[in-house]
Amino acid sequence: MQRCRDRALPSVSNGCLYLCNTAFMGTTRHQVTFDFGDHPRLVDVLKMMAARERTTQKAIVVDALTAYFAHKQENLAVLVAADKAFAKWDNEDDRVYDSL
């Protein structure tokens, strides 16, 4: 089990994720550690892209996660808009078509 400052951290997802929140000079820092032992090619690509773009691996991961969650939020917004658009068909007269 990995440790964060003097606290043992719970493992999540087969010991692959560790979370740590620490206070440093009045700000809270959040640390996440992943074990990519079962995805070595992904680690190689991450290192290669960081070197190629002359940036940090952290910056690549933050950009990737930001894009991922933005895409998920966009998909959710489309579903919510579709629910509103089709709300007028949610009535007793239209229920006959629900089973088709």
C-alpha cells in the first residue's frame, strides 16, 4: 500500500489508483497516482509525446482528461436537449407507440 505523508492510502481498482489530498501553505493539493504496469505501451507513448511536444507528462494527462470530460459533458447536454425536444410526445395518446 502506498503512503501519502504519514497516512496509508486506500487502493482503488486493483491497487492501480491512489489518492492523496495535502495542505501546503494554505492551498489543498490533490495527488493521484496510477499504476500502468499492465499498459506499458501507453506509458511509452505518453513519454514520447511529452518529449516531442516539449512539455510535461502531467500536462499531457491533464489535457487528455480535460478533453475527455468536456466530451462527456457535451454528450450529456445533447441527451438533455433531446429529452426536452421529445417531451411533447410523452403523453397517454402516444404510449401506444412506445412498444413498437
